[in-house]
Amino acid sequence: MHDSTWELNRRAFLASHAGGLGTLALTSLLHDEKLHAAEARRHAAVLLKPKAKAVICLFQHGGPSQIDLFDEKPMLRKYHGKPYPGGALETHFDKQAGNVLGSPFKFMPYGQSGIEMCEHLPCTGAIADEICLVRSMNTESVDHEQALRAIHGGKLIAGMPTLGSWVSYGLGTENANLPAYVVLGDPGGLPVDGERNWSSGWLPAVYQGVPFRSGPSPVFNLKSPDNVTGKMRRNQLDLLASFNQSFLDRHPEKSELAARITNFEVAARMQLAVPEALDLSQESKETQKLYGLDRPESEEYGRRCLTARRLVERGVRYVQIFMSGQPWDTHSKNAEQLTKLCQRTDRPSAALVQDLKQRGLLDDTIVMWTGEFGRLPISQGPDGRDHNRRAFSLWLAGGGFRKGYAHGATDDFGYESVKDVVTVHDLHATLLTNLGIDHRRLTYPMDGREASLTDAEVTKCRVVDALLA
């Protein structure tokens, strides 16, 4: 058979029979020969003693207001309604800039550590002694898309590998039946900047995030058609593998095909592993209640947080929970929107930390709650807040991070981080360190050079030792 005829028959077979194999979702474990050249670099980077082996990122799209949630500023109340006395502010929507906007929320100390947080975060307050709250973050852009790319991929430009991709590249997988990097998307739709939030960029596609959906078909194209039995699928896989192998034997330079052969085998395993991992009915009523599944305001977010725990429990390296659009982008009705968002996320986020701890998983799992930037101390319009790249807050728990600790400080109005400042690059370096990865040595070739997540020689980033236990 001539190669052209073989290729035509192969395409016809794929079009007729391979629709249920889930090729897009199956990039979790490939033995692509193109990856072999990177193995030495990857192994050389994993030299440190790891404190953690997995990450769960609770990403809050839009930029949560640090001065309403985590960073109380009495001066905002004192100057409420008056012109900002600190000089010029960097604004995104400068024509709508108003006077100082005080927070209407009460703050109170929580736990033995006495970390102060907003009254609308009572559940997060209950885990205050488990978290490391960073109040002195800053980033490089007040534009959502650029700030998102910075915190996910270390650069302001599109097309960079994301943190989850670097982690899965550096550490590989612990479970051959599940992806190393899973994205739990919002049923309401994609977040701002869409799939770029979990892209593998110029890393091989094996390291991109694999989206899991809610409902009976969590992974696109994974489930076999109802009229295809397990034996039929096995026969199809064997036939397809023989076609592919025959072609590969005659064209050994086509290394992508070797990866594709493995793809289909992983598919068969995922068909069993994914539904089991996502079956929350296996959880006790007490656990479901802990995550707020009995409350309409927190039920959906709670399901995804509980699913995240089940995935890391089964060896997934990096799980990321996103929200539709950018709900924390409170350009109007700031206080009203924050109240609703806290009701949605506070209980499930805290439950995740509590549940991991009681199961003995928190010590080697990092939980990170963050957005892409913060908000300004002045109003936008009557009751909103504009973007602020100079100061925002986030918290981390488990995985070698310090417990019951609040790091850094902003100025009297919460506009700029002024003490023990942590950049996004510093954050990435510190996260990778706790995972046992030397951020300077975890590289992959791009445009003729060895590129990394942090590009430490350019960014001058550092591991923030004060955040570590």
C-alpha cells in the first residue's frame, strides 16, 4: 500500500471511529520523543527537597479589593468622601476617578494569630492559623489580560506556559490515569482571557491544563458512544495502533505519532478514572455540608473545591478553579458585589483547607487564593473601585508555607505595597521552591534560548524565605 493511500484510509478510519477517544483531553501522559531532549534539564531542576507535591489554585478573576477584605485602613474612613491626600494615583479609568472611598465592612482579629480580616470572611477567619496572608503583592499591569498573563505565566504577553504547565513539566504525573494539570471551569462560562489561563504555551501540549466540566460528560469527547461496547472500543484501539505503528516504522522521524499512539491508551484508562474521581456522592453528608453544598449560594463553588481535593488525593499535580468572566471586577457597587462573592466562595475555600488538613493532605498540598491585582482607595463613580497593580493581597496554606502569618504592609491608604514587597515573580519562585524545583534551572528552549517561568536574571526575583515554615 502506498503511503498516500494508507494515509487516506487512516483519516477515513479516524473520522468514522475515533470521535469518542477524547484526543483533546488526553494530553496528560505522552511519551513523545520530542520531550527526551528536555529530560536532562527537567531532572537537573528538581534537586531541592520538596515540601509539597501538589497545588490547588483558587483563582478570583477580576481583582479582589484588598482594602475591603484583608488589609484594613482606618485612614480610608477618616478621609471618606474627601480628595485623596497622597498625590497622583495610577488609574485605569481616570475620567471616573473620585474621592477616598472608605470600606463599610468591619474587620476583626481571627484565631490565635490575630490576623485581621473582613467580617464577610468568617470561614476564612476560622482557618487564620493555617494561612500565610501576603498583604504586599504587586504586579506590572492594570490591564486584566496582561495582569492575568503575568500571574499565570510570568509575562505580560500572550503565549507563555502557565504555572500549572511548568509544575506538570517539572514534576510529571503521579497517576497515569488522570491528567497532571486539571482545570475546573465555571458552568457559567469561560473566565476573561479564556484558555490562555491554562495554556502550555511553547511547552509541549502534554503540559496544558485539561478542562473538566460539570455534568455527566466532564471531559469533551471522552465517553464512548452508547452503541460502542468496551470490546468494540478495544478492537478499534488495537486496529488504530497497528495502523499508526506500521506508519511509524516506515517514518521514524515522525515522533508526534508515537505520542498519539499513547494518547489513545490513556483515553481508555481515563474513561474509568475520571467519573470515579468526580463522583461526589461518595462523600459523607458531613463533608458535603462542610463545603457548603447544602447552601444555594455556595453549592456550585463548593462542588468544585471538593472535587479539587478528590483530584489531588488521586495524584493530580495542579488543580485550578476559575470563575466565569471576572466577578471581582467591582467598578460599581463594590460593597454589594463583594458581599455576594464572599457568600459564594468563603465557606468552600476554607473547607478545602480544613478537609485537606484532617485527611493529612495539607502538609504536601499548597492551596493558593488570589486574583490578578487589587483595587484603588478612591471611588470609581459613586460606589466602585478601579484597578490597582501596586498592591493586592493573597493567601496560601499548607505545602511548607508559614502558618498564622501576615506578611508585608501597604501604605496608610492601601494604595502601594511598601514593606516586604512580593512581586509575582517572587511568588512563582517561592511556589516552585516548595515543590522542590529550582526555578532558575527549570527551563525549556524557546527561540534559541533556555527560557523559564521566572527568568530570574532579568526579573531579579527571589525566593521569599519569610513566607516559608
